[in-house]
Amino acid sequence: MLSYQLQSAIKDLETLISLSREDIADIREAKHNPQFDRLAIKEEKIKSFEQKKAMIDREISKLMTQHPTAPLSELLDNEQHQQLDSLKEHLSLLRDVNQQYAKMVLSVGSFYNTLLERLVPTQMQGYQKVATSEASFLEIRA
């Protein structure tokens, strides 16, 4: 059971890494809609991973309560040790890919916000930003 959950969690992480890499490729090409389309899939995979991680934690806790004097390294077989190492590596890789993606998202967001600020200058009135009188050249039609 533990080996199955570990392998399944690794597959979820591989999918998340792949989706994040697709997001990076799409943001480079300014393809925003495919990124939004993948959000539901990513959320589903994250939930799936969290459930599997909880099951892995329960299985390991169960093993440790059944054998309280034995160290964890003796309770798991070689395949499970390799799977745990692989799980750690995939988590680290996902973190790195997501950091790269986050930097790109922040850069693009900053660019668009600066562009919008130049087109429609605003000023703070209390806690709200409102268009200044300089922005009156714009006409919005619905």
C-alpha cells in the first residue's frame, strides 16, 4: 500500500511539473488562455497529491507505532527508500520550476500594471485608486 501511494504521489508531482513547464512556455509566447485552462487540472492534481501524502504519512505512522523500537530505515524496503528519495527530488524540482514561473508572472504583471498606469494615470484617494483628470481623454463604451 505504501509503495503504491508513493508511486502515485510521484506521478502527480511529475504531472504538476509538466504543467508548470507548459505554463512557462506559454507565458514566454504570451499565450494566457491555455494557462487558465490548466488551472483546474493543476488544482485537481494538488488535491490528489495532498490526499496521497496524507495516506503516506498515515502508513508510515502505522508502521512506526507497530514497531516503536525500530528506526524508520529498517521498516521500509529498498524500493520504498528509493521512492521516498524520488518524492523529495520531485518536490524540490517542482519548487524550482514554480519559482521560475512565479518570477515570470511577477514580471509580466508588473509590465501590464505599469502600462495601464501610463495609459490611465491614477492617484490614491484614501484606500482606493481613482483615475486622475489627465485620464479624461479615454471614453469607455459598453
